[in-house]
Amino acid sequence: MKDYAVNLLTRLVKIYSPTGNTDEISNLMINEMQSMGFRSWKDTVGNAIGVFGTDNPTILLCGHMDTVQGEIPFRLEGNKLFGRGAVDAKSALAAMIVASSILLKEGYPGKIIVIGVIDEEGKGKGILNIIKTRFPVDYAIFGEPSGVDQITIAYKGSLHLKMICETLSGHSAAPWLFENAIEHSFKVWNLLQNIHFNEEKPNSKFYSITSCLTGIQGGDSSSKVPSKCELTINFRIPPPISSIMLLKEIEKIVKEYTKTLKDVTIDLKIDDACEPFETDKHSILVNALNWGIRKVRRKSATLLRKTGTGDMNLFGRSLSIPIVTYGAGDAKLDHTQYEYVNIDEYVDSIQVYCESLRKLSEFHKRLKDKK
């Protein structure tokens, strides 16, 4: 199994597949799954889908085929496999395919759907189409680098917005006569940084709102008082706060700030919003995956709550089912030029998937029998 698993991952990583350029890797996935006995096809947006089995439970294993821009030459150094996507997130995708093929040969008593989605590093076009398709599933695991001994059970949400401040222009030799758009922008930014809700836990990086100024444009001449400034801001949102709650508070602050300033206008434009998601840590899916990690790695799993976002956010908000994220690799290597995965941990993650899905089938049957 190890030789084939490393061979498959090697082929996936060697294909450079930045967002918007995933045809080659999706074709490889479809052909590979067909050769294993899956029913496989490409959907209308380019997602690669493979299915086997007809009984309960139905389990979705979903990873993403696209990567960020920036090719990294493939190489093997000892026990490390380097290349763009080795961690984020082709190792998890390959592990899902290999584990599913093993379970298929065993005659797994359930239905498994393996999907490689497009555009995870973009606007989520792939997962949004899967949500629209409404696959009936009982459980879902998303493939991202949690670390082979860890399970991600929660992600923060995000709100990306632009704040555009405009004023009347004037000569910089008499700045007291005019409103400075850059200065007003920063005054409002300072106010926005102090937004908090009673639902937060101030001492927790996960359960509190964080904000980051990610871009600024303003001013056009050294002899003019700046009349326009645009700030790009990213807020990270914990459950149970929503992006709508946060946006209303932002709008309230901006309205209050500008109500006495007749020559200052501030407009807000939302670039993107994603709601936070946290699954039940006591669900049978979490218990099954924890069981698999103990069986393979001889230790209990660590449950993670991450301050980033993932496709689990979008899918989790659309379905009331147990969902987690799992995969080998160190997430600190995501999007870096040093991206690699430890081969032994990758192979162990395949065994974890197998053991966990076997146990999940048992748990699911017991749950149905009780009903």
C-alpha cells in the first residue's frame, strides 16, 4: 500500500494546479478512481467526483485540488516529499482516495463519496456547487492539514471589506481648512479594532474577534490634502457571532462617526464573508476518528479550533450533520516555499481514515438499532 500511496501523491503534486487551472489533476483523479472501481465523473464546474457503495451510512470525503500560485519543484529528501500542494492539501486528498480504495475492496458496508473540489483557495466555487447539488450525506470529513494526530472541529468565520473615505480636496499648506481622508480612515479603523460582543471570550484567540488591516491606498500629491483613502480590512469571527452581527456594528460606528462631519463620507463594500463553524466534539464522527488515531498512532487525538477558514465552514452551515477536518501535514507550511509532507505521517493518515471509517460504520449501525 505504501508504494502505491506515495506514487499517487507524487503524481498529484507534480501537477501544478493553481486555482483556475485544475483540469489536468481532475482528469487524473477521475481516471484513477475509475480504475479502482468507483463511479466517477466531473461535474459542471470541474469538481472530480467518485462514488462507491449503496448502503448506510453515506460519508463524504472532500479535499481540494487547487493550490495557491507559486510552483515548487517536486523532490524527495529522506522522508519528506516537497512540492506545491504537498501539505495544502493533496496529501489529504490522496489519502482519502487510497483509503477509500482499500475499503471498497473490503466490501465496506456503506456509501463513500470522494470529491476533489476546485477553487478552495478562491471564492469556494467548487464546494458551493456541491452544496447546490445536495448530495444526501450522513457524515463529512474535509481534507486539510490538521496534523496526523489531530482533528479540526472548528474554524472561525471571516469578513473581508473595503472602507472608502472621501473628503473635499485642498492645499496641504493649509491643512486646517480641510478634512484629511487618510486621517479619518485611521480614526475609524481604531474604533473598529475595539468592536467586541458579550458572546466572546477575551482571553481566547479563537473565541474572540480579531482584525487585520491588509491594505491601504490614499493620497495623490504631496501638495494636496488627501481626499480619498481606501482601507482593506479582514475580520475573523468566532462562533456564535455572525458576519451580519459584526457588519451591523461596523455600520453603526461609521454612521455615528460621520453624522457631524458634513464633508466626510465613508462607504463600506463587502468583498467576501464566511460564517464560523464548530461541530459537536461529542459526535460519533469525532469519536470514530479519535478511535482511529488511537489505533494507528497509539495516542488520543487533540481537538483543534482554527482561526482560519475552510470549505468546512460553507458545507457545515448548509447541513446539520457531523463534520470534521483531518489530514497529515503541518498547516504552518501552507502557502510557503518550504511546503512538504512527512511520508510516514501521510501513510499513517491513510490507516487512520480506514480504521475510523470502519468504526464509524459500527457506531452508525448501533445508533440506528437504538432508534
